[in-house]
Amino acid sequence: MTTDALPPVPSVQSLSSAQQRGTACVWCSVPLTPAIAADLGPRKIDAHGSTVLWFPRSCRNCRKDHP
């Protein structure tokens, strides 16, 4: 899967640390559990001059609203 096929997400800089870590939804900030979390696919981001992979997650309700 290429990043072109992935749903857009907020910029990592605009998110709380919990959202960045994947323990809260990137859109609504609800705390995530394995039962309600949806993986949104890996994203390449710049971190202090290095390219790293970020794995954002959302709740299933928000995932339905952001295809």
C-alpha cells in the first residue's frame, strides 16, 4: 500500500503525545483499546532530520467518517 491510498490524518505536530503514540484517536482524542482501535497505515515523517515511520490510529467511529 502506498501513502497515496491512505486516508489523510492531522499533522503529527498538531497532535497530543497520546495521539502521536497511537493510544488516542488522531481525530477525536478518545483513548484507544484494542477493541476499538483502527490502524491507519504507516506514514513517513521527518524527525530531527531523519525519516521515520509513524503508525497513526483512530477509533472505529472516526475511521468510518474518514475513508
